[in-house]
Amino acid sequence: MAAGTWNDARTMLAEIGGLSRFTGRFFREAFRPRFEWGELLQRSYVNGYLSFPLVGITAFIMGIVLTVQSRPTLARFGAEAMLPSMVAISVVREIAPVITALICAGKIGSSMGAELGSMRVTEQIDAMEVSGTNPFRYLAVTRIWSTVLMVPLLVVMADAIAIWACFIGVNMQRSVSWALFQQQVLDAVVFSDVVPALIKSVFFGLAIGVVGCYKGFHTEKGTAGVGQAAHSAVVTASLLVFIIDLVAVQVTGILGFN
């Protein structure tokens, strides 16, 4: 039992060390010329535009469900008028960034792990190295940059869709004009709510991109390892999203943003 625990600890520490080195290599390569703009645009299209429908549908459902579920509790205390404000703050500060990041971890992280893993086991990455191309800069840097850029953008869109869904949910039982609803939301959501959420979304995107590329680049055991890389990328990226969120909450509390 002790030997198994020790081996698990060693494996976890080795994984942390490998991810740290991979992240360090990304920062060393990220700003060096010549940059692969075409590949970055392609990755941004795949990771951003093609992920938007899933994020948008989830945000819409999330906004309506949160509104409908919160209404009875607020009505019990005579605070039903605070429903738009409460939902808007909850969505902007916590729900939209985390849910969007988890969706991206599942969709983008697994896709990166499987795609790069397939390239590794079929020796395409090795062929790029032999031909003089830097596969890390072409494959990993562009993919990581795309998630760093696209995840915050998807979060902003999810915020807007969820708040719009909240407006629909509020009007299910009573009529509220869009002007009044908008004023309540704008009065409730302040600068200190938006900025920390966007900053941690950048770190969410970085974690998702780094983990997906790391798992793909280090795929082993042939084609069976491709599935393992995709699965491990989702699990690890999702766990990192929660850890980053926990750290972000503590830091924003210390800095007085809460």
C-alpha cells in the first residue's frame, strides 16, 4: 500500500514538473519571431467560433434556470426585484467563467490531446523536427495562444447570453421592460466584478491550452495512448480550472475586489 502511494506521488510530481517545463518553454517561444499567424487564425476559428454554439446554448439554459430557481427564494423574503441584479453578478463573477472554461476543457482540451497525440504516434511531429521545422512553435504555441485569446471572448459572450436569458426568465411571470432590466443589471455589475473574471479567464485558457498540448506531445503506447491523452487532458484541465478559480477568489478577496 505504501509503495503504491509512493509511486502515485512520484507520478503526480513528475506530471507537475513536466507541465511546468512545458509552460516555461511556451513563454520562451511565445514572443519570438517568426510567428505563425495563419495557424493562429485557424486555431482561433476552431477553438473559438466552432465552440461558440455549445457555449451559447449552455449560457442561455444556465441564465433561465438560475433565474427560475432563484425567484421563489427571493420572493419569500420580498426581494424579487433584486433578481436581475443577483443573477447578473453571479453570472459575471463566477458561473459564466467557470462553466465556459469547463466546456472548453472538455471540447478543446480533448481535441488538442487527441490531434497532437495522433501526430505523435504517427511520427508526424518527428518528421517536422527532421525537416527543420519547429513543431513546438507551429503546433503548441499557436494552439495555446488561441485558447488564451478565445476563452475570455467566449466568457464575455456567455455573460451577455446568460443575462439576456435572465431577462426572458424574469418576464415569464411578470412584465419587466428591457430598459428597467438593463438599468438594474448595470447598477449591480461594477468594474471590480468584470476585471477579475476576465483575468482568471485568461489563466483558464492558458491552462487548457498547455494541458491539451502537453498531453498530445507526450502521448505514448501507440493509438491506445491517443484516447488516454484526450481523457487525461480533460481531467487535468478541469481540475486546474477549479484550482485557478480557488486561487483567484482568494487573491481578489485580499485585494478587496469581493
